[in-house]
Amino acid sequence: MLRSHVSCHVCGITDHLSQCENCKLVYYCGSYHRMQDEVDGGHVRLCFRIKNAQYLIDLASGKKRLTIGRLKLVVPALVEIGSFAAVEIAVDLSLDFLRSHSSVNEFTRALLPFQFLRSGRDQECYDFITWTLDRDPDVRLDYSRAVEHKGSNVFESIDIFDWTPDESYQHIRPPRISELICVILIKIKVLLDLEALQNSQIIAAKVPQELLDCIRGYLVNSNLVAKNKAVMDKTDLAGLMEDTRSQIIHLHDLIREENWYFWPAFFHPDTALAAKLDQNKLFVWGSPNNMQWVLQRCYKLWKATPGAITLMHDIIIGHIDFLASAFAFEEGVEEGVM
């Protein structure tokens, strides 16, 4: 279960918590849930990995340099624990690695977007992805220049995610499905909020404006929408909703082109989520192993957003029906029926 705050790792209660004395990353409301997580949740194994690695302690005291090898040992264990504190530390360690090494590597580039989303930092996730896809290789290979993408507008064009190699852009790096699926989830969250705001207009003429503003603020879950005054003040969001849907469809198509295994597994995930991964083939693009690795890291994020998977399904089905109708129309024209 994903937590965006300090709470019991089993039930989510936020009062009268006690901390795991060993890893100090997980909280419980009492001894019963502590024992339950140790027995059924596998916390003992994860806690043992964190405690005995000693990397966190050594890194905090400056005794050891943060290497990619140590990062690959500690970060997956932290992410697997899944508590708010553990994920925050995983993000901070990954960012510290980027700051000290300047350039981005495949491991941190692929994993950090998921970590950002798990800790509720959607804007930072979007900023990070747009930085790693910058058209200028001097920018995207230097983390000190990531600040140039701070506050990227999630409502703007998604041209940066298109990859068409030519003479002008021979150094463009194609987006990975790990990045695209995170961007789609962000767009889905935005679209859910836009739909809620649009529906609130039904009562606009019946309540005072001040009360309507309070209602609209309550309906919005994403800071990307809540902090955008231009969007919050709009009375008709139909055009923006249609643009967002079109972007989601286009991003969906980009994932399908890169890894055609992904979407069938996304809507029927049990086998992929339980698959044992070949660690040597995690980043073999277009492979079933890469699809499984991405799905195992993103699916809980989608499940934690109410309505996200259903909305994605409806958008894709609507897109397929449209394409089928267009194809049937073209067939009819060619045969002289239409």
C-alpha cells in the first residue's frame, strides 16, 4: 500500500505510532501490526537488508562515497519497503548521486520518476523526465542544468516525447516506456481533476462564487491543477480536456510502438506482476522483461489513483472504436458504398 505521509505500515492509522527500531523507516500503530508485517509482509527480510548494508549510516556520516553499486543495493530495498520515509530517502539518495556524478545513468533515469510519484512529487517527476529528454545533449547529460526544466508546464505540447531521428536531431534520445507511463499517469490525474472541475459548473448558478471556489478546490487532487490559477479560474474546460485526452492517446501509441507487450499486460497484469525478472535484461528495450520491470514499478501507482485505470481503459477503447469507424468509412468509400 502506498502512503503519502507517516502512518501505520499495515492499516494507515496516523496516531500513536512507534518506529521500527532497526531500519527506522516503517511505523506501526501497535505490536499486533508490527508482528503481522514481520510475518506476512516480509518486513524482517527487508529490514535485515537495510540494517546490515550499513550504507545509509556510512553515507550520512560521509565515510563512504555513493557509487552506482551501492545505490543499486540500497534504493531497491528502500522502494520495496514502500513507506513514505523509505521512498523519500530513496529519492534523496538518487538525487545526491546525480549531484555528485553530474551525468545521469540508465538506472537512476529509469527509477527516479517512479520514486517521485510514490512520494507525491508529480511536478518534480515531470521536470526530471523533460530534462532527460532535452534536445540538447549538453543539457540532458548534465544534472546541474536540470534546473532549466524546473516548473515545466504539464499542459504544454508533448513534442519533447516524440522521437523522429533526422539530420537535425541525430543526438535525440528516445523516451523509455518507464518515462512515458509516468507522464501518462500524471496526465490522467490532471484529466480526472479537469473533469471534476467541469462537472462542478452544473451548480455554478445555484451557489455563491465563494462557495463554488471552495468546492472546486476540494475536488482537485493534483497540485499541478490546484496551483495553476488560469486553469482553476476557467469556466469551460472542454477544450483543455480534449487536448489532454489527445496527448494521452499519443503517449499511449508511443508506448505501443516501443514495447507492444505493455498494454495487454497493463490491463491483465497478474502474470507480469508475479514474473521473476532477469536482472541482466531489465533495460532491453521492447522486451517482455523490460515490460515486466516497468509494470511492477508503476502498477501500484496507478491503483493508488482512484479511477485512473478505468479512465485509461475508456480512452483507449474510445480511440480504438474511432479508428475502427474511420477504417470502415475508408473501406466504404473505396468500395463506393459511402
